Amino acid sequence: MSNESPTPSSSPLTATAPTYADPAALGLAGFALTTLVLSFVNANLIKETAAIIVVLGLAAFYGGLAQFIAGVLEWRRGNTFGLMAFCSYGAFWLSYWWLVTHLPLRADVHQAVGLYLIGWCVITAYLTLASLRTNLAVTVVLVLLTITFLFLAIGAFQNGLPGPDTMTKVGGWLGIFTAAAAFYASAAVVVNATHKRDVLPLPTLPGR
């Protein structure tokens, strides 16, 4: 009988590291769809007054709750960037749902909303710096989102009259492009993971 002890790989007591799915696909999709619908409203491409109800439903459950859960799952994977990004934007959409449903009608709050959007512009700007260590698709999303928040903030400060301000409309168009980039990033994560190869490329920035 051999006196050799079993190798770690053959020992029944050896713990194998669990494999976790990548929650980025969910987080990016929740962000993309909610951003797309609201951006169509901001760009004045959809003029139905009830369209905001559709946005609020997405903001509460998909852009908000589902994206926040994705951020918590990124924490479990040890991804600080993913935790910060998805929990932050999940909270953004939840706060958007809360503000729209609780602000009184015709309230003069455009300056407060402008300050709110400037704050999110700042957060997005430093997340953009962090994203330079991820991949090009995520960086494009955050660059576009930073500019989107900036235009929406300027529009909010200027918009003392009913109807979308010109800057808000521009922000809406930028939001549509932001959503398209986020859809691509989400699709790349889930398609590549399912096919176990790079069907949709996610290139990194030079020098990474």
C-alpha cells in the first residue's frame, strides 16, 4: 500500500471555487432599455403624455431593482467597479421613479433637478476614468452618459417653460446613443458567455 497522501485535486475534502455568472449582462440591459425609453421622451420623439408611465415602470423594476441586484452580485465577485456602477445607476433609476411620482404637478424644481443631474454627471465622469481598465464598450457607454447628463442638466437649469428644452432634446439624442452602446455591451457579455468564445468583440483600450 502506498504511503503517499492524495493530491489536492483528488482529495474528497478539496473545496472547488464556485463559478459565478457575470451579472454585467443584466445590469447593462436594465440600464440600456430604461435609458432608451426615457431618451425618446427627452428627445421629443414620443409625445404621448402616458409615456412617462412606461419609463417609471422600467425605472422601478428593470433599470432600478434588477440593475441594483446586478451591482450586489458584482460585490460577491469582488468587482468594485461593477458594484459602484450598477448599484449607483440602479439607485439613480429608483430615485428617478421616486422623484417623478412624488413631486407635485407643475412644481418649479428645474434648478433642483439640474443640480441632481450635475451630481450624476460628476459620478459618471470618475467612473469613466475607472472604466479605462475594463473594455472599450463600457468606456464608450460612460463617456456618452457623462455628456448626456451634462446636456440634460443644462437643459433642466434653462427649462422654466413647459416642454423639452433644446438642450434636453440634445441630451435625449445622446441618451439614445448611450443606450445603443449599453445594449451592445450587454449583448456581448451574454452572447460570448453562452457561446464560450468572442462572437461580439469587447476590445480593451491600448496600453491596458
